[in-house]
Amino acid sequence: MKLVQVVYAKALLMLFCVSSAFAQEEATSATIEYGFKAGAVMSELSSSYHTGSRLGFTAGAFGSYQINDMLAVQAEVAYFQSGGTYLQFKDESRFGGSSDFFNNHVKDASVTLHNIYVPVQARFAPFSNPAFPKFLIGPYMSYNISATESYQKTGQLNGNVFVTAAGEDVVSDQYKNFQFGAVAGLQFDIPTEGSFDLVIGAAYQYGITPVKESFSYIDFVEVTEDVTANAFSFTVGVKF
């Protein structure tokens, strides 16, 4: 974790170094802008077996520091839902245990990670036409406030009788508090007749560090892997 934090700090330092270099090449008046945005998130748990995506949402505020006509540094603080779905197969009879419903079932679960999401990105504007997109890239850090899970468990009772039980749990202790990753995206700033611009954005968040360690889709400690959360987000907002 310390190594990842060092990498994150170096990435931030590199963004500011690049900003300084551009500022030296073209001396223009720096501009500070801010805004608010919200939108949808399609997130997925990255595992080799039996994982899928879920739909969530995000909402937050952002600010940018315009270095010159081409480059700005943009930061954001937002509530961001990530997570995904997974299947887990439990069979205690493999180890001589009981084969009743509680020890022998299939769990179909949907996990929601409630995060505070903080990306810091370089924003490039290579086109003079405002209808063309700006490009953003940089690192992010997210802090998991809590994790919730809704599930269905399907198993056999007696003979050929199968039942399904549903429920919800708070599973925060099963997931890591911090995740670090990289984010890249596009942003369209659309002028309006008012004192603000309409901002439309799309981004892909790639998790580098795991949100869950030693996950086993067959509930067996000898077959485990770390799981990260990747997401695609689409947002609409205003910028002043």
C-alpha cells in the first residue's frame, strides 16, 4: 500500500511539473473554474470467474485551474458507487460437513461500494473549436465508506426440493478502505446563454489496487484471487 501511495504522489507531482512546463511555454492568464455534475456508473468486479456489472450513480463537485489555452489541472470530489455482481458456490460436504441448505448452496450477490472518489487529472484541449472534446487523464483515490450486499441463495433441502432465500448484509469488513487507480475520459463544454456552461463527460476508471483480497468463487482458501473494481461513468453538469 505504501508503494501505491508513493506512485500516486509521484503521479500528482508529474501532473504539476507538466503544468509548469506548459505555463513556461505560453504565458497566459490562469483561470479558476468550478462546477457540479452527476450521472450514471456502470461498474464491474474484475475476477476470472462468475463476476458481472451493476448500475450505480455518482454526484459531486469539481474545480479546474487553467494553465494556458491547451492545459488545465482538474480535481474532483464525489460520491461514487462502484461494485458488481458475483456467484459463489459453497459446498461443505467436500470436507465431510453437512450437505444441508446452509452449507451447500449457490450465492448470487450484488455488491455496492459507497465511495468518496477523488481524481486529479490533466485536462488537454488540443482543439480551438468548443464543440470538440477535451481529454482528461490522471490518477484517482477512492475511500470506501461502506459496502452493502443483496443476495439470493439457492440450494437443495430434501430430495429434489430446491429453495431460494434472499437477504441483504452490510459487508464493509470484507472490502478494502482505500483503492488507487487511473482514470481517462472526454469532456464537452457547451456554452449557454446564461453564466454557466453545460458539461458532458464520459470516463473509464481502472482500479489498480484490490477492493477485495483473496476472493474464492468456490469458497475454498486454496483457490483465491484479488478483485479490483473498474467502472465506466457518464455525467452531466454545469461549470461556472
